[in-house]
Amino acid sequence: MEAALSIARTVEPDLVSLGWFSILWLACCLSGLTISGMLPLGVRANNLSTPSGTGLVVVNIFLLFLLLAGTALFAALTLRVSSIILMASWIFLFVPAILDVFPERWIDSRGGLTVLLCVQAVALVMLCRSSSVAATLSMI
């Protein structure tokens, strides 16, 4: 176990930040793929084409942009570029398989978007609680 950790630390010395980045990037990828399935808004056959459903999609898109910007800032400040590229590509590669597990009615519904909204909100709170992001924002 110690040998595996020493090898991992040669690739990325800050494994805790790499773990946080993995969680945040997973939330970004899940959100991005789910929301992209909702667009264009005018052709949705289910109850998401109503004004409240459209508002839910728009709020999810706004939170996704905040989460993407925050995750990119966090990664740029705490990780090596090679670690960012490797972890982000591995997660992005396997996220569609995670989404295939859930029934389509769970994803393409108000309930699915509400859960996605909660996932994004929790990820943003985790990001804001991160000490490295808070320290960087205080320097700006």
C-alpha cells in the first residue's frame, strides 16, 4: 500500500486535492451531460417545456457554469496540469456509463433536475469550503 501511495505522490503530490477535484469534476460532467439532453428547450415533450420547467433548466445551467469556473480555478491552483488532464479525461470517459444506469424517466423529469440542482449546490458548497480556494479568493 505504501508503495502505491509513493507512486501516486510522484504523479500528484496533493492527493487530497486530487480527490476533491475528482468529486467536483464528476458533478460537472454529470450535470453537463444531463442538461445537454434537455436542450433545445422547445422540443421537450414532457413537462419540462412549461415555464417552470424551463426555469429549472436555466437555473441548472447557471449553477453548472459557476461549478465549472470554480472547479477550473481550484484545479489550476492546487494540481499539476498532467493530473488535471488524466483525472478529468478518465471521469469524462466513464460518466455516460453512470448515466446509463438510471432510467430515462428519472433523468428527464422535474425530479431529476431537482436532484441535479441539489448535487450542484452541494458541490458548490464543498468548493467554497475548500481552504485553497478561500485563500486564493482572499488574495484577489
